[in-house]
Amino acid sequence: MSEKPVRRSRSRHAGSITSYETQSGQRWKFQIYVPKDPERPELGDTRLTRGGFKSLDDAQRVLAEALTKKKNNARFQTKVPTIGDYAEHWIAGLRLQNSTIEGYKKVIRNHVTPYLGAIQLDKLTATGIAAHYRQLETSGRRDRTGYGKPLSANTVSKVHVLLAAMLDAAVDDGLILLNPAKKKRAVNPPTASQCAHRSRRSSPGPARSSTPS
């Protein structure tokens, strides 16, 4: 996704607005610098970014509100949510069959939150996701009979699809600018052929020779 700079203000104090592309189309975001603590100006400023706006007018309106809030020395919530917190928010907004929702919740509960849940969305990297998938492939099973054993390539692929969709939503919400799960060369999720090959190996079939393959 390429970001298209469309700056409406270059002043650090007035903020700036830019557009960027998502899977859902063009979105707008703004950035301003706000005090870390209005009661302790000696601590300096921190950058505040808000995005996901569907029009320039919406971004300008909310930026104006933020500037007024800053002028009145109000506090800002500048912390980006964690993967665990955002996953709950994302699931709550999906309109799918209950069985699908429950399946998503199970994947998040077993294979996402225990590993990535405490990481802030904007701190998650492609290499971090890759390491997560390799860990799942080594010891990711959470069922009673196979706890701690390797997770199948097919299930790791499902984790990847879910995580990529959730991070796409985070891009649309303006919480992150790019989806790290989409950097396939670095993330290296299981391929379709790997999933099919491992599925065939684990499926019951006709008796075969005991000669090692």
C-alpha cells in the first residue's frame, strides 16, 4: 500500500493531513503533536495520529476538534491498542455465522493472543509474525492429546488468513499504515502445496510399504 502525501498543513502546531490506500479504498489520516502531559510541559510533545477517515472533510473536522482540545490543555489517549484488545474489538464487529465467529475466537484464543496479545498493533513486524508461525509449526498444538506438538500447516495457514484480515481492519481504522502480514516474503506463511502435502501425509489411506520415503 503506497501512501500519497496530500498535506493540508505543514505546521507542527496546526497538524497535517495525508491520504493513503487500503484494500477498501482511499483513506485519510492526520497527525499533530500534543503534550505528553498538559500539566508537565517540560516533558515535551508526542505525535498523535488518527486515521481511517473516508473523506478529507471528515479528517479535517476531527483534526479541528483535536486542535481545540489541545488548546484547552486536555489529555489525549495516544496509546495504540494491543493485538489482544484489538482482536476482541474486531471480532465483535464481524457479521458472520455464529459457527464461523466461534472458530475465529478459538484461533485467536489458542494461537494468537497467547503469543502476540500483549504487543501493540504498531509494534508488530513481519519478522515477528514469521517467528510466531515457526513457533506454531514447532509446538503450537493446544489440544489435550497433542499439546505442545507441531501445529499443522493447514492450521498455521488459517492463523495467517485471520491475522492478515484483522490487520487489514486495523489499517482501515487508521491504527497502522501497513499490514505486516502482507509482506509474504518476510512472513513466509505455509503455501497451499505445503498444506495439501501435509494433509495427505496425515490422512488415513491404503497400507504402504514400510520403506522410508
